[in-house]
Amino acid sequence: MRVVSLLPAGTEMVAALGALEHLVGVTHECDYPPVVCSRARVTRSAVAALAAPSAVNAQVAELSAGGAPLFALDERLIAALRPELVLTQALCDVCAVSEDDVRALAARLEPAPRVLALSATSLDGVMADLRAVAEALGLADEGAELLQGLAARMRHVHETLRAARAPRPRVAVIEWTDPVFPAGHWTPEMVRRAGGIDVVMEPGAHSVATEMARVAAAAPDVVLIAPCGYDIARAEAEARSLLADARWSWLAGKQVWAVDANGLVSRPGPRLVDGIETFARIFNPTLFSPIDPDRARRLA
């Protein structure tokens, strides 16, 4: 089967299922596992992703107000790849190509590929999406085995915390810094499964711009800086800039961590379990092995 993935999380699902040989096209953002960088790139972004957070937000707002797409599809290249299955998403037009655009393109191809849209807002939803991808690839047994392994890892975290009667710190996860977006969707559930209490967002809630005063008033003990689309190096640089910014002076006295958002938080795929394990190490370090500095770094 020939697969084009228009979602980094979808690409990671295909890889986790051991089906990389089927993957012929990916997005400009797909970077894990590294071997996928050799696949044809079939999208590009209209937003300068390396700009400052406020500039990125302004570009997104301007493009959206004018009805312009944030992402472009290389239809000619996709047609040449002759996909039988296209993975897309139905959750966030800011994060990836919109489902409507993908379905319209697929209808113009001959033969038209199957389009599978992933739309999870919860951890259970992510696991259901993973199962759906496995079934679409004809790998239901492999999918079941992968899901069992992921469930076992989450269960180990839970049982370790329960056996130790571990304290639950108050936590805020920042998905964007200017304006401030606390992380929603599956992230509050990740915090809970890792032994913390998300004091800003509810599980499944959409991420929305929030007054910084509201986040500060929630009095988190631990603040995780995990801007969407940032790897650990960029997240650390952003977190350091916040600590030097008077507007963020309320961070004083709190644990502040930079987190690899791309690898652990932003992408609704199998590595969210890596994120839960990393969060658990942050919240209760004496109960787990040391934190990989490529995943999270403490700054305060």
C-alpha cells in the first residue's frame, strides 16, 4: 500500500507500526523517525515557523482573516506518488492541512485514494486513531500489540505512583507564549496520568488564548514550557527568554521546565506515552529513572 501522511502524528503512527516501507510522502514538518526525512515532501507552510511567537500568531491571524490557507499541498507531486491511503486530520487548521482541502484534492486524483482523518482530543482518542491507522494498513494485529505495549507503560507509571502514594503537584503546561495558550486536548490527561494536577485546563478542552493573570492566579508549582512545534532547543531558548521577561515574573519560586513539545506533547501519536513518562519523572523524580535532557530540561 502506498501512503501519504499529511500529519506528523500520522507519520509516527505508520513508523510505530513498522510500516515505513509503505510511506511515500510526508509533510514539511515530519521529522520522526529521522528516516522519514528521505520521503517526498508534499506540503509547505505560508507561516514563517522560526519567527517569534507573537509574529507567528500575527501571521496566522492575517492569513485566516483573509481566507488564505496556512498550508499548501503539492498536488502534482501527490498525484505522481499514486497514494492509496492519505492520512490527514480534522482537529486544527493551524497545525496541519485542513481535512476539506485534502478530501477535495483526493477527489481529483485517479484513482481516488482513501482519506483517513485523525481527530483525537483525548488519549483514548489517540489510541483509537492508532487502531484505525493499523486497520487501514492491514496491520490490525500489529496495532493491537502496539496498543497493549503503550497501555502497559502507562499502567506502570500509575502503579508506581499509587504504591508510593506520591504527592500531586499543581501543574500548568504552556502551549504558546505570546499570546499565552495553556495546552488543552490530551495534555491535561497526560498531566493527570503522570501524577500531577492541571490547574488551568480541563481534559479535552480546546487550547485558547488566555490572560496570563489567570495562569498565574492558578498558582502552579510546576510550569512546563512546551510551545507547539518546538523541539527541546527552541523550547529551552523560549523558556529562558520568559524567565528574563518582567511580564513572567510570577514564575519566580516555581519549577520551570522546557519540554520537547514536538516529541512529547504536540503530536497526538504514540510518543505521548513518552511524554507521560517524562512528566512523571519531573513531578516525582525519586520514583523513576533520570530525565533524558533531550526531552526536558529544568531552568528554575
